Amino acid sequence: MSLRTGYTTGSCATAATKAAVIGLFKGNIPDEVEIDTPSGIKLQLKILHKQLSNDTAECAVQKDAGDDPDVTNGCKVHAQVERNNTGTIEIDGGEGVGRVTKPGLQAPVGHAAINPVPRRMIEHAVREVIGNGAGVKVIISVPNGRALGEKTFNPKLGIIGGISIIGTTGIVRPMSEDAFKTSLLCGLDIAKGIGYETVVLAPGSLGERSMLNLIHIPKDQIIQMSNFVGFMLEAALKRRFKKIILAGHPGKLIKLLRGDFHTHSAVSKPANDILIDILEHHRRNKIPPPISPPSQGGIADEIFNNLKEVSTVEGIVELLRFSGNLSIMNDVSEMIEDKVLDFLRGEQPFAPAEAGVILFDMKGSIVGISDSAQAWLNLTKTKSS
């Protein structure tokens, strides 16, 4: 069964604005309006709220995300319009529309979080009605937007006070992986905009929280990459970060050794077998794999047999710790770093970046770290002390 598409907050804002402008300039607010979207699809959207006076008009459109699990689904996007004497179209955000507080996003610091494409859609719709001579001021608001904004990436991105008015196509396509990736890229853009030369990529909250507990580092320098490791490595390289640190649980990051740079469980099986293979190499040779720095000694047969029975990477790490073999995880970190560097070198013509790897257990303790990551940690601690 095909999933139902919806329309963006940008489309809602555009339709509400167009209806309000029609009311203000022609004396009657329509029950629905047609708008153009960048995707080439025309939308007929119903107008739920109508308020008209001599000087202002206000309308609202209810967001419909189709079958996409969007937290803004069902919210009402309002547009208040009043004439101005400048001949220009001014667009700003009111209640429930976030304000940008950090550089690197599509709207400047201090401005309402109304992205460029929705702004152009609104301007086009207004000019359709009033032509090029007149001007209006448009205020977009979302009454429950402040509460909804807390459920989105906005607080992390430095957008406070509400949701963003977004949409590059005007259409919401269900479970859009591209939309999720776009939200992740905002974090990289903020880090670059602030001027960081090193960025820390973490699969999720464990890596981020562990890094913040480990070292005094700005939260903006740590970006959650979810399962999109390859995508985010490539994006960080394009933005010319000099060093990329991967920080997270080995259960995720060891998957890179298999060549799985998309680590979701639906496409990448658990990493136990990879780690066991590394440990078996260590046991058979009584030395670690050919990676520097070397670990001391080998794994006893009895310990190794117990390791093979453990069902999770976390459990394997705990048994390594208990048996005094945890230093092997430093070697694993070096292996992951080498794999990351190979990936980055394949992304020419972009300039190569340095890399480092820090592995944390579920309690947030370091269980493995590469030499270059350790050097970066030491330098960062020195600078912050």
C-alpha cells in the first residue's frame, strides 16, 4: 500500500498568507487557495481561520504531514498580513516560530526560522495577488509551536521558541530519510559557522553524553550522526573540517570494519563476529593484530571460549575488562580509524582530513581510543585548563 504524502509548514504559511492578502486587498477571504510548490505540484489548501479588518487580515492552514510521523502534523500555521508603504514584502515570525541563535543555518542569527524556500514561496504568492507596486508585512505564527519545537532538533540547533517554517519541495513524503539527513547537516553547518576545525561525530546520545562528561567541549562541536556514518563523514569532509573524531559505542563503530558505513540494524548485522575474529587473531598469535601500539600478551583459551558465548559487544567488552585484556580495544580503535581514513581518502577531490576514534561502554567509560584521538584529547584538555 502506498503511503499518503502531505505538505510542509512552508506550504501552510504560503497558503495562509495568500488567503489573507486576498482578503485584505480584495475584501473577501476565500475558503481555499491554490499555491505553487517547488516540486511543480499545485496544492489546494483549506482556510480554517478568517479574520479581516480595514488594516489587517489573518488566516490559518492546518498542517497535514500525510503518513509521515511528523511532530508538527495537525498544527495550525497562521499568517497575519498588513499593508506597508515600502513596496516590499517583509516576512517575520511571531508566536511559536523559532528564532535562530547560532550561525551556520539557512536564516541569519536573530531572524525567524523561516527558511529561504518558504520565504520565496510566500513572496511569489503575495505578488500573484498584489502585483509589484504595493507592499505588505507578513507575520507567521504557530500557536502551539513553542511546545512542538522542544520535540524537534531545534533546541540542539540553537533555534529557540518554536518550530521552523521549512520545506524545500513544499511536499512531505512519508518517512523521508533525506529530511532526517538534512537536519543532521544543520549541526555540521553550525559547527563550521562557529569556526571549529575539529568535529566530533557520535552515533547517538551515548557518544555525545560521554564526550561531554569526559572533556570540556562545546555541545555544538559534537554532532549526532545516527546510522549515517558514511554520509556524515563525506559531509564533514566537504565542509573542510581538519579533524574528525568518531565517538561512540563499539557495537556501532566496529561495523565500519565490515565496510558498513550505514549502521542501521536493518542493513547491518551485529558486530560480535567482527570483534571475535579480531580477538581470535590475537589469541592464535599471542600478540595483537598488526596495529600499533601493541597490547601485552594474548588471550587465554578459556577466556576466549567464554567470549564466544557472549551475545553482545558490550558483554564482550566487559569480559575483556574482567580478564585484563581491555587494552585490545585500543587496537580495535586504530583499526576503525584506518578504515575511516581509507573512506575519507576515497572522497577526493576534497582535501583529506585527520581522524580519531574513541570507544565508550554503556556507562560512558572509555574502553578504547586511537593514538590520534588521545593526542587530540590531551591538546584539548591543555587548552581548556
